[in-house]
Amino acid sequence: MATTIQVSKQLANTLKKRRQYDKESYEEVIWNLVEDTMEINAEAKKEVEQARADIKAGKFYTHDQVKKRLGM
């Protein structure tokens, strides 16, 4: 079932600029944005999990250690 939504002229212009080709629909543009967000979230979750594992394993440097190593 299709539905109609209202968007401001500013948002419509932004969506037009995000089109990958001239005939791409706003729905396709929005789906691409949603998919990009989902991929980023999944990737970010993996990176957070890895960072937590590294910290737990002692694989990190303190701020003072970094400053000393860089001669600051």
C-alpha cells in the first residue's frame, strides 16, 4: 500500500541532490539512506565490541603514555 508524505521544499531539494541518477525516486533515495545508516550501526557495534575486548586484554595506552611517546 502506497502512501503520500509531505516534505518541505528544502528536504525535497536535498533528496534531489542525493539522487544517483535522474529518474531515481525519492523512495529509492530514502531507502539508500536507511540502508547506509544500518550498515554504519552494524560496523560501529563491531568496532565497539573489539575496543572493549582490547581494553579488557590490556591492549591500550593511557593519555599520559601517548603524550610521553610523542614528546609532549
